[in-house]
Amino acid sequence: MTEFSNADNQEITKFDRVAQLWWDPEGKMGNLHAINPLRLRYIMDRMGIAQPRVLDVGCGGGILTEALAKTGARVTGIDLSQMSLDIARQHADQHGLDIDYRYESAEQLAQEQPGSFDVVTCMEMLEHVPDPGKVIKACAQLLKPGGQAFFSTINRTPKAFLFAIIAGEYILRLLPRGTHSYRKLIRPHELYDWANVGGLTFMGVSSLMYNPFRKTFTLASDKADVNYMACFVK
Ligand code: SAH
């Protein structure tokens, strides 16, 4: 059980249960491995400084966190799934990566260390929390002025329901069943509004497009389709 107010215990339990799967690229988390090079490139192409201090919010097993650390960034990863953090720490140790993993919420860290990160990433996490606006606000508080935030999530549209939930979880089985609940998915304007209220300026949006025949993802610019990623500056 977590004692954090803006966390859904059922969601955290779900990620605790699948924690052993984080580093199996062929398993149910394989999707995150498949999109990782694209999202890393998206971030790196937009990142203003070398060796930035980066925070990865909702880091899970550390798929993106490790990729960021390998580029030379100094990285902190936070999550509320203890089991996922255990796996993340083990994996980083085994690969000689120095990552500061913490069991902490973004809201709590924002109280302790406001204005201390050059970049905050928060990928595929907002659709699992009760109040995404609060997480976005905390991410904004954690950034230095001029710092960049990257959020990715899934759109709440009939197409996203069909592709991300029906096809993704039941037909192609790319994700564990029950990973996403439709009502928690996030429309782009909702994300932009929360970011705006938090003091972030919208810089751009791209989508990860899946080709079920080739089983590959590509990045489409200026588009918020099913799975989209947006960049903001403080
Ligand atoms: N960002 C990672 C993992 C995405 S899965 C990646 O894209 O590879 C979503 C993660 O968010 C899970 O690890 C889950 O435990 C975490 N999470 C859910 N609610 C959270 C909260 N309130 N605070 C921090 N992490 C949370």
C-alpha cells in the first residue's frame, strides 16, 4: 500500500505484479523497449545542454532512465512501485550505471528540491494517477527556469480505445490486460492546459505510430494521435 495521496494503490499493485517483466524485451513490457529509441531520440534532439540533471518520474524498471544515463546525463528516477524500483536498482547495478532511484512522489520531491532539474521526463505514467494535473505541476516546480519537460501518454479517443486497449491488450497482446482504463486516458488539450497552469510553455507534440504488419514504431511530428509525446519549457 502506498501512503501517497495522488497515487492509485490498484495501479501501483499492478506494476508491482509485473515488475519481473520490465527487462524482457519479448515480454509484456516489450512495447516500452520498442518505443524507447524513438522517445530517447525525441528528447535528445530537443535537449538544450550537455550532461543535464534529469528526473524520470514514474520510471518503472528504468527502461528510459538507463538510456538517459548512458547519454551522460545525471539521472534520478522516482516511482511508487517498490518492486519496480528493486528491479531498476538491480539492473543498473549489473550494468554499472549510477542512477539515483527513489521511492518518492513527484509532489514530495518538488517540496524538497524545487528548481533543481534541467529536464523532467514523465512517460506513460500520467494515465495511471488520480490527478495528472498535480503531477504535471510538480514536474514544473522541479525544473530550473528554462528547463524542459517531456510527457507522453495515450489519447482518449475512440481510435485510441480501439488501438491501445482492444488491439494492444486483447488482440495483439502487446500489453498486459487491464494496463489502461479508457476514462483515465488524456486528451492533448487537457495535458496542455495542466502544463500551462503549472507554468510550462508548449513546444511541440509528436506521435508514436505502430505498424502492426512490420511490428515497428515510427515517430510522426506535429500530431497527437494514439500514443503521443509533448515537450514543454519552463
Ligand atoms: N516511465 C516508464 C514506466 C511507465 S509505466 C517507461 O515509460 O518505461 C508507469 C509507471 O508509473 C509504473 O512504474 C508505476 O509504478 C508508476 N506510477 C504510477 N503512479 C505513480 C505515482 N503516483 N507516482 C510515481 N510513479 C507512479
